[in-house]
Amino acid sequence: MVWRRGPEDSEAFVAACAAAKVTAIGAGDAVFGTVPPDLVEACARHRIPLFEVPVEVSFREIVDAVNPSLWAQRASGLATVLGRQRGLVAAMAAGARLADLLSPVAADLGLACWVYSPTGRPIAGSDAAPPGGELARAFLGATRLPATAGGYTLTGVPGRPEHRLASWFVAFSAEAAAPSGLPDGAEELVSLVALERAQLDEVVRVERRLADGLGRQLATGAGAADLRAGVLSCGLEPEATFVAVVAGLTGLRTPPDLTVAVLEEALRAVCPHAAVTQLADQAVLGIVTVAPEVDVPAALRSAVEALTPGLGSGRLAIGVSAPAVGLATLPGAVAEARHAHRSASGRTAVVCSTELASHQLLLARVPADARDAFRDRLLGPLVAYDKAHDADLVRTLAEFLECGGSWSRCAERLHVHVNTLRYRISRVEALTGRDLGRFEDRVDFFLALRLSR
């Protein structure tokens, strides 16, 4: 009772204890010989139990009397949590999914929560989920977690790779937040979400390995039978309408597979299943099958806009092919997407091949066997002559066209006399039966040289 200087102190002291949710007040009678009436009245007003502590009773005795009860309650609560966790793990091992378990567990804990992807795509949660777009932007842009936004407390659930752009997040009602930032029991729900995410990451790891095989087949120009098998192994239909997407993430020090995870998430706005693989030049290729009414570029632009707060100084460039019907058109669609990606590189943008005009897009739509035949018919005699005579006709032809047919400029770039250049061009014309003075023949050579790159 050393805190009490006068009767008015009791009201202030008891009000502070009530605000701190004190269970009870033990008042010692060493100072006043008994409990002052003003303290009794204040405790009655604030509905706080009050008991008198005689001088001969030490504080240690009170602690020893109370602690066994407290530890028993804590042990009971821990046993309940552990039992529930074991039950959840067993249920998920038996095939139950997060969408089936999250709502009843959250209700049992007296909480409402929702799980979202980094683009704000709903994954699981209680009824009446709040819109995920604004919450996702707040999650990606938060300087630290947990964070609050729009009346909700947000915390992340990392996956593979461990980056916020590849993480799920859980939204709780901010009204239930504890001093730590999360409501009581939230950690149990976050653990449940993390378990689902770990299982999904294992599935994705297998799918990526299959997609890598398809990527190698496309890069090496595999035959139709091998390409068909690769498409089927990725769960795609060979006769469907394909869209190829190439993405690149620059300007960030990120895990090497982050671009793969980002493109997988972006493509879920288009199709629930996609084959995504890393390319040799650090870009990422994604292949999806789509219905005719799906506007792929628009869906990807919305996804990129949602992810932008998490990019910081980074740039996410995406190139999209036009729809390609049937397996035979898939390599051409990939070439289109690559060209569109090059047009978008260096900035955060989604560029569709239909927005561009280039001979490369025209060539990409020609079947591979027709392109090969065209190139071999035109350049085959020059390649054979160069090998047999250690000549340089193919390079000379390329430089001549690059110089717009200027004899002097081409000779200077090749470091040869103009007469030597004229002799080489005459050999090109003799071996191919073409006339480099004709514009049409120059165009054919130009396209053949582009196809050989």
C-alpha cells in the first residue's frame, strides 16, 4: 500500500489495474493495519476482486499458491494446441486441403482470416473474404511484417524461393491484434498455411522439372513426336490453342528462380495450369493453353500491376505471343514471345507480338521444316563452298547486305580490296543463281541469313 498517499489515489490505482486487465488486487495491511475503505469502494466500482494480505503472509507464499494453477492452465492450453496440430497434420497427410481446414480451425480459435497470393488471388479463408488487391499491395510494400492495412493485420508465409514476391500472406482482423502484432492463436493458423505451402512447393518442383524437359525440346528443335510427348507430360493438350510468354526480371538481387515463381503466379490469372521453365539467357518461358475469349495480355498486365509494389527498383518485362492453334505452331509462338520480350526489356511492361511489326514475327509463323528448307536452298551452296575452300562467302554476303550494297564501305569493313569483294559476290551469285543487284534477291538472302542465326 506504499503507493497510497491519500483516498483519491485508490481510484487512479484501481482504474489503471482495470485497464491492464488485472485479475485481482492483494492489499497488505502492514502500512495502515487494515484495507482502506476507499480502496474497497474503488475495487467494487471496477469489479476487481480484492483480498487482504496479513503482515505475516509473505509475497512468496502467494506466488507459491497461485503458480500451480497458472501452470496447470498453461499446460492444458499447450496440450490442446499440440493435439489440434497433430490432428491437422494427420488430416493433411490424409488428403485434406487448406480450404477445408482453415475456416473451422479459425472459428475454433475465435478468429477470421484469409490467405492470398502476392497478386491478391484468394487461396483459402473464412466467408466474405475482403478484396485481395489492396491488401496485396500493402503486403508487398510494407517495410516490415506484421503490417496493418484497411482494418486487417497482414503477415507473410514464405515459400520457395524465399522472397515476398513469391510469398503467400494471411490477413487477420486488426481488432483482434495482440501487442506482438498478431491475434492470439494466429501462429497456429500461420503454421497450417505454411504446411499447405510446403506441400504445394513439392508439387511445383516436380512440375518445373517436366517443364524444363519441354523447354529443352523447344530449344533444340525436337521432332513432332518428342514435342508432343513433352507437352503431354506437362499436362497440356497438343491440339489446344497455345500462348507462349517470355519474362525477365532485372534490377533486383534475387534468387535465380524468382522469375519462374513470379511468372507462374502471373499466369494463374490466365489459366490454372502452366508449364514454366528457365531459358539459357536468364529469361523464363511460360506456355499455357487458353480459351478463345481469354485476353492474355490484359490479364498479365493486371497481374504485373499488382506485383509492382514488390519490385522496388526492379523491372519485370513480359513478351506474349499471339494465340497459336496446334502443336506445330508452338515453336513459332515461342519465337514471337521472345521477340516481344526483347521489345519490352529494360522496363516493367507487357508487350504482345500483335502490337509489333517485324519480319521476325512473319518468319516465326512459318513451320520449322519450311524455314530450314528455305535457308538450306539459298545458303547451302555457300556454306559448302566455304568449308571446301576455306573461304568466307557467307560472312561477305552478310556484310554486303548490312552495308546496303555499298562496295567501298563493305570492302573497308572486311579489310579487302574492292576487286576482291566483287569477285566474292560474283561467286555468291554463280553458286546460288541469284542476282544481288535485284531487290527481291537481296530480301531473300537477308531472310535466309536471319534464319541461320
